[in-house]
Amino acid sequence: MLESEPLFRVRNLTTRLNTEAGAIVPSDSVSFDIAAGEVLGLVGESGSGKSVTARASVRLQKPDDAIKAGELWFAGRDLRRLDAAQLRELRASEIAMIVQDPAAALNPVMTVGAQLTRVAREKGMSEQDAAARALELLVQLRIADPTRRLAAYPHELSGGMRQRVLIALALMCKPKLLIADEPTTALDVTVEADILSLLDALRRDLGMAMLLISHNLSVVARLCDRVAVMYAGRLVEIGPTPSVLADPRHPYTAALLASVPRGAKADGPLPAIPGEPPDLARLAPGCGFRARCAQAGPECEKPQTLQQVGDGRFSACWRAIA
């Protein structure tokens, strides 16, 4: 979908998870590219498969999960052919991830400073340089009294501060690709703007690519070059952020945008998407959104795949393609 060779290429990624409710497929034939320095936003309702897709794309899966892909290329390397040790090495140096729950991601028995410097020390950075880098990041992330925080344990920090430490941990080794899964969820609105500005500045300075998972379309509009919309384990629309947000070509994208408050005043209740997201363990053939779509017709009972509908734009709705 990009003219130049992308830093990260995913083709036909399918993930099957074994759950108590049965096997579910939260990623079904998902394909996307991310260029060096580009930010791709991945949006959709909770349960649409965004986080699972992101983790599976860099082969972060549980032992019982099954991942299949036509291609998983990162910086010229085939991730499908790397063994566990090679994947750990790559994820420690060139691919970083910010997860939603910092309390689960941070080690409760290690100080913040020890956790920040450990990865850098494993990559050959001197103890002095690693400590300086850790302090620099805490200052950039506007953590008050950063020297004292380096000696603190995670439980001694607020939720928002732990999230900023997690961001610092992801950026310690200046990765080529950052996967940010709702990176500002634990932050209040007064801090969120600063963190987003910092992430944007750092990705520009480092030439870092980013896969940003978010439910906040205003964040996506501000930070992302392109946006991919996901529903029921499939991508239903992808394209340049301004054109997708201004002129959605899939009913689900249009419904998401219609439910976003615009301006300080509201003329009435915001429109809600009727119904509930489908059960991925019992997903019927055809378009997964058709049961909630006011425009659904007989054609929607057939499988819908992404088709080009404009310059760099793709939609999985027959109405956009026709």
C-alpha cells in the first residue's frame, strides 16, 4: 500500500486463540505497511482485535495461540523465520511496545532506574551512559524530581507516572518501531497533550515508525499519517488520516466518527452504533458489520475484502467499491 519499501510489512496475518468459549480469530487476513518515520493508527471498538493484531505482528503470542501470515517483514528480516532468542533480541533493541497496563508491565521488585538501565546495559551501553539516558527520558517526560523517582519502586508512583516510566522504558534503546497500545490511557488530559507532543517529536528526531492503537479519534487525527479501521478481526478501511476522517468510505468508520463529540456544544444525544460487536467465536460469513449497518443488503452476505477506492485508500464495503 506504500510506494517505497516499508520498514514493516504484514500480509494476511491470521491469529487463532483458544479460549473457554472456543477458538476465536481476532486477526483475520490482516495486511498493512508502515514506512520508516510513519505513524499508522489502528482504531476500532474494544474487542475488534487491535491489540492482538499488534502483538501477533511481532510474534508476541501465548504458546497455545496460532499465528499464520503470508509475510512478516521488519527492516529486511523475515520474522517468521527467527527463533525465540532472535525475536527477544530484536524486540529488546529495534521494536518496542507500550502496553495499556503499566502495573503489569513493570517489575514490582526492581527500582525504576534499575529497570530503565537494564535493557540499555544488555545492549552494551555503559552504566554511566545508561543512567544518563534514563534520567534524560524522565526529564523529557516531565516526571517531577526525576533523580528521586529513579530510586523509587513502581508501587510508589501514581498510575500516570508509571505509564510515563513505561514509555521511557520503551524508548531507552531508540527503537526503529514503537507499538503504542493506548499509551495515554492512564494520563489525565492535562498531561496527555504533552506526552503526545513528546512522542511525535521523538519519532521525528529518531526517524521512528509507530503503530498507535487508540479509541480516541482526536489523538489519531493529531498524530497519525494514516489510519486503519478494524472491526471483528478484519481491516475495513485504511488510508491517509485526513481523507479517511473527512470522507469515510465504510459505514463502520462513518458510525465511529458520528459518535465523536464535536465542539463545545451538543445539539442533542450523540448517535450510537446500534447493537453489539459480534462474538468472534460465532462470526457468520460475510461482512461482520452488516447486522449493525443501516445500509446492509444481500451483497453484504458475501465476504468483503479491502479494495482500492482512491489514492492510497482502501475499503471493504461493496458500496464504496461499486
